[in-house]
Amino acid sequence: MRFISSRRPYRLAIAVVCAVLVSGCGGQAADSTAAPEPTASTLPPTTTIPPLTAEEVAWLDGLPKLTKTLEEEKNKIYQAATTGLTRALMVSLGKALGSCSRELARLGAPSDRLQPVAAVAEKACQQFSKAAKCHATVASVSDASGGVVVGSPQQKTWERASSCAETAEQKGTKLLDDALAKGSKIRSTVGVG
């Protein structure tokens, strides 16, 4: 027995499938429920910041020691100045302040991540060096007691240099405090290994 079948339903089915495919690709983006493929910019970082090395810790520990030594030297000089800064005490104070850069260099080269701390500490030492030069100028125009004759040509030089020394010393102290704070922040953020 022969079956007679019509190819009409098959043709209709093929036409419907083609119509669905064509209308589905009609220029509109379909909302996908699949998770997007991660790209290099969306991948979470897989590296962690390593803890401070022994050399970095030693460098950071040296900074407060430098500060303490500088403060002790300054205090010793100011305590000796019971009647004011004499010429000899001004020279000593200038030497103490001028030692900052040398003492900072003794800490060694800071690592890359300690560079921001070192940069601020170097600026502090530059201010202390400036204060040292200003103290030397004051000492050069002062008499042995550290003063000058009022109305003399040395008075203006003495006043300007004294003001310079005081301002530079204050800036240096503030910058050194800022460097210590940056160092503490790095130490607490990164941790010690």
C-alpha cells in the first residue's frame, strides 16, 4: 500500500522556522541572561602587596631616630641658652640642623614604595639646611652674646636671618612630622613581613 503524503506541512514548518530566525535577528539585541565573559579590565587583581622587607622596616625605624636625635640636639642647645642664643650656640644649632641630610643619607636608599616618605624627609632636611645657613648668617653679624647694636648696619641682616632661621626650622619640623606620618601610614597599610 502506498501512502500519499503531502509535502505541504513540511514546507510550512520550514517557512515558519525561517521567519522566526529572520525576525529574531531583526537588528535588536537580545537580552542575554548569561554572565558576561570577564575582560582584562574587569578581572579582579590577583596580586597582593608584599609586606615590608627588613630593609624597609629598618629605614622607617631610622626616621624617628633621626627626628629624636635632632630634637635632643636642639633642646640641649636651647637649654644652654639661658640668657639667649650666643654666637657659639648659634653655630652649634646650625651644625645640628645641618646634620639632617647627612643623617638621612645614613639610612640608605629607600625602596620605591618608601620614596614618597623619603621625598618629604629630604624637603625637611633642605629646610633645616636653610635654617643652618640663616643661623650662620646671624652668628656672623652678632657679637659674642648673640646680639647686635640697635641701628647698626648689621641689625637688618640679623633680623632677616633670624626670621629666616626660625621659619625654615618650623617648616623643617612640620615636614619631618609629615614624613613620619606617611611612614606610619605605609607601615599600617602594608604591614611588616
